[in-house]
Amino acid sequence: MSNAEEDAPADLNDGASPEGESSATEGTDPTDGGEGAPDGAAQDDGEPGVGETDPETVEEGAENETKTDAGEKDEVDGPAPAAEEGPAPAEEGPAPAAEEAPVTEPSPGPEPKPDEEPTDPAKDASPDVNGESSTSDDKPEKPKKDVKKKTKKGILVSYSPDCGFPEKRFVKELVLQLKENNMADDIWFDWDEQCINTPLWFAQRLEVAERCKAAVLILSPSYFKSAVSKYELKTLLERNKSKEKVVRLFVIVFSACEIPRGLKVARCTIDLTLKEYTKSSLMERAALAAGALTPDIERYATTNAPYASPSPPPNGYSSEFQNIPVTHWTVYDVQGWLLSLGVKEFYRQGFAENQIDGILLLSLGDADLAVHLAIDSKVIQKKLQQVLVALRERERKLADNWHLRCLTIKSKPDSIYIIYDPTDVRLAHNLKGDLAQKNFLVESHDTLGQSKEEFLKANCPKLAYCKYALVVLTEAAAASPFIYNEVLFADWMGKTVITAMFKSAWDTMRPALRAVLGDYPSIDFESNMYSDSMDVLEYQIRPVKKMAGVVLEQEYLNRLAESIKPLQQMIIDKAGTKVTLKADVSAHLPLVYISYQWDAQSQAQQIAEILDSHGFPCWADISSTAMQQQQRAQSSSGGGARGRGGDTPHIDNLQSQIQRTMKNCAVVVCCITQKYVISDNCQKDLALALSIKKPILPVLLRYIHWPPPEGPAPVRRLLSTLNYIDLSNDKLFKQNFHKVVESVKNHIRHHRQASKRKK
């Protein structure tokens, strides 16, 4: 090992050099701190002497006397007033007592109220009292003017916070280059806002993505893996889809990755993975990217403020790093930290040249120390990494970093945290009670606090103990700040978020909330029965074979068939359902023909009810008794189109009604059982569907071999060409019925398209 390598560990272990110790003590100890106390004591002895002159003044002209006393107090600092005070305190002692006053008056320390007037001698020397009040009133108005001048920064820098040191170093240099082009007050960069790793950091970045005019995206594989940058991109693309507040996107490809379709139409795309940039350094690539962006992006700058670089400390390092979080450290704070560790100047210079601040410091790895900072000593690399680990642990234990400690809390099984708007407190209370009856541990927020930070700090530690976060989506929740902050915090902690949709409020939701909740599973409480939706929720959270109530009727189990879907997909499906109801139910035209045998009448009726609830009107030859039960069960909806189809007029025979209905429908659903394939109904319905070229969807209600060997040859040949959906038992019914819904929906869409072409 070389001598340099042997000296460096000693510096790390033994502490700073003698020069560093002397400079550190000079920076931390207050000047003249020990001499202030004796001066204050002398001041206490001198002030009574001055104060006793007031009651011993001459009786004539009291006002003039008090003015002279005030003038004497103001002029104590000079030698001339000391001579004038000599005769006044003659009873107290000799003249030298007055000479001590000039020394004690400049530091009045313990008595703030008497010092309010002498703090500015120019004011007290002025005889115009009104003039003094006017000047004092002018001072507080200046910061108010500065606050008004502040404008919202309209250019967002979007990058992955989980990327490595080289990419972060590039991002920092790129932002610096753009600021030097008179865009210092227009660029929003989370490093400058000092919000990284704060409880509201996630929310602040997405809020800027919702209102910015332009955005610079630094793309890499890490960009699409980090939740923060991924949701930022979704928010920006969602804004451009709505075309209400279009944002201009400027894309920089830092490392090879697949660019989404929505970014291929970006205004400016710079690909740094090309061969012409591979040999350039990080600083050169940042300069090239900034030069290419500036002509286009400066159009969205409004202030054109020049960049003012921070002035360095006198010694080139700061000693205040111990009192602030690491993410707030400047380059000079890092230099002070290295000096306190005893790192030699040769290695400290590498940190200074690369502008290593607190955020870059925490992202350093072993390879970065050797490649980018020229620290070739393995011993020093190991020592620095050990210190960085301790530094991160110290950062986590800070009182303000309670949210970082929440990440280490282990969630409890079968625990749910309900996220709701305060206006929906009664609904949330009912949900909480019903879930508690199912033996779930349920939590929710207890206090609202006075600010966002107080709200999260008071409630989110309880969220950390829960495994699931249940979002109660209503009209009030769509624009609720409470919902917004708690949902983002739950996603940041990696909780499984489930949306209980009581109202389809997708159009009124803010873009950032759409980006987060769009891909999470949701349950439709709006269209389905509350009890059925609660059972689906229980099955989603507690996916076990045994559910509450082992012995259940087949009719009740069929209502649990609707599976959970992503919120965005559910909204799309509901939008299509509304169109179907308006276009078809009002016209009394069933779209689904259900063919069955009497042994499966109850199941056929349940299939029709479920499809009808999705907005797909069905027709089936149901007996009058079954129809009366159906009408009682659907009294609120009036029976739908299926009831009107079953109530055929007496002047029409059944066969003509079947032919007319099947001709107008979009698909024929065949309920396959052993008795069905050998029945006349099966042969007639399949032959009619084949003659008029209607698609056939077989659903298996009893387990039989495929194609069914019991049926006649034409039936076997026809069914052998079709793919069936297995609903032969309760488990398969719940798992596979969504396939029936999707298949029916596709057939109806093709049916409408064909009808439009004919017209």
C-alpha cells in the first residue's frame, strides 16, 4: 500500500487536521460571548443613575426636561454627553460612574423594551414623532412587495429520483445551464425547493405537473420504474388528452429506453444515446442538451431573471451542516463535512469539482467514488461508504423525518385504512362498522389539523400499520385535498390501494389523482348491491376459499360473479353501458338471446340478470311464474327489455317471437347441459342462429365432454368449432363470468358497427 493510502485512513479515523480544528472552532463559537455578561452587569449599575435624574429635575418646563433626558440617553455613546451627565448623578457618586455608561449602553441585552427606542439613534434624534412612525411603517411594506413579485414557476424538470449518480449529476448541471440562460425564476426543480424526502414531496411534484406550462423529461429505464416520475408522466399525458391545459413536453433520452407513444410527438427530443454523444462527458452532454433546448423552452419563461450563484464562505466550507438535513446540504456543507472527517484536500477537491451537494452525496456508490471522484484508495472508499451509511441512518432518525420511519413499520394482516372526504363521514362510518363485523382491523383519520403537514403527521402513522388503503370515491372525494394527500402517501409507502366507487366521478378528478388511481383495482358500489360489493371486497382482501357463510344459494353466488377491475377500465365500461341503455333499452330491442333447457332455467335467468345489469338487454323464453319472480326482483328497474321480450302478445306465437328476436340480437348465448344438447330447443335455436349468421357463445353449466357426445351429429359438428366458457361450478362461475361479459360486449360492438355500415 502506498504512503498516501496509509495516511488517508488515519485522517478519517483521527479527525480533522489542526488547521481544520482551528477554523471549525472559529466558525462555531460566538464572538465576544463571554464578555457580554459583565457588560450587562455594568449596565444594570449605570441605568439607575440615569433614571434617577428624572424625578430630581427642576419643576419649571417638565416637558423640555424629559426631552433633554431622552436626548441624553441617545447620546450616551459619545464622549460629549458623558460630560453633560456629570452634574446630574452627583448624589450617586463621582464622575467616573458616568464614564462607564458609554461602554454598557451598546449591549442592553436583558431589557428589550427600553432598547426599542435607542436601537436607531437617527429616529430619536429627529424631533418629528410622526416622521418616525411613517418610516417604521414603510419597512414592513417592502417584503409585501417582494411576495407579490413572486410568480409560479412554469417549467417543470421531471426526472427519476431513484436514478444513479451520473444521471443526477447530469440533471443538476442541465438545470444550472438553463438557469444561466435567464430562466432562474421559471424552472421548478425539487432540489431548489428543498422538498426532497419530505412528507409532501410526492404531492408537490404532481401539483407542479398539473399546472406547469412546459416540462423537461429526462428519460431512462429508472424513470419508468420510479412511482414519482411515472405518475408525473401520466399526469402530463392526461392533461394533453383532455386538451384543456396542454403542456409542452421536451424529452431528453439519457440512456436507452422505450419511449411511450404519447412522447413521440414531443416538441423537442434529444437522444444522448447516439454515437456522437457517447464520448462526451456528463458536463459536455448537459451543455449540448441545454443549448438545444433553450431556443424552444425560453418561450415559456415569463420572468427572464438572471441566475445569481451563491457566494462561497470565506474558508470555502461551511460549519452549519450539523444543524440541517443532508438533503439540504450545499457544496460548501459537504466540504465542511469532509473536513470534519479528516479527508485530505486532494480528495476534497474531487467533491468540489463535481459540485457534490447533499443529494448527490447520498447517491454515491463505490464505483462513483473511483470513476467520478478519482478516489482510488479502497480503504478510503470503504471508510466513506461506512460514514454514508451512518449518515443515512442519522437522517432517518431526525424528528422531522417521521415519514421515513413509517417505511420501516410492518403492516398488520387483514388491516384496512379508509381514505375518505370529511363530508362522507357517515358513509365511511358505515363501511368501518361493516368491515369490523367481518373481523377486519379498520383505521381512518381522526383529526384534520391546521395544515397538510399536520394532517399527514397525525394520521399517516396509522396508515403505515395497515396493509390496504380503501378509497371512498364520491363526488366530494374527486376534488378533496384530504383524499389527494392520503392516496399519494399510501402509494408512496407501497400500500395496496382499492377504490370503492360509490359515484363515477372520473371526469371531475384532478389529473394527478387519475394517474395514481387509474390502474388500481376498484369495486363498483354504484351499480351493484351493497352487500354483494362488500363480499367482493372481502374476497379481494382475504382471497381464501372459505368465505363467510359456507352454505349459500346458487342465486346469491351468481351475484358475486363480477370481478374487480382497474378504475379507469371500469369507468370506460360504465360509459359504454350508458350508451347501450340509451340506444337499445329505450328502443326495446334485446341484444342477447339466451337459449337454454328447462333444467337450467334458474341459472339462465341469473345470467340474464347479470348481463342486464351491465347494460346488455337479454331475451329468454321464461315461464310466467319465473317472469313474475323476476319482475318482483327487478321492481326498481321495471324488468328491462327482457321483461318486455318475454311478455309477448297473445296474437304472436312463440316461434315468430323467437325468430324476430334472434334476428335483431347481437349474440346467442347457449346454456350447455346434457339435456340441452339432446333437446329440440337446442337444435332449432342453433339451426336458426346458423342460418341468419349470428355468433354463438356456449357457456358450460354442467360438466360434460366437449364436444358433447350425447347430441346429434349436426350439433356436435357445430359446437366442436366453438370455444366454450366453463361455468360448471361455483368457483368457475365466479372466475370466468367476466369472460362472458367481455365476449358479449365485443359481439355487441361488432353488431353496431355492421348496422352503421348497412345504413
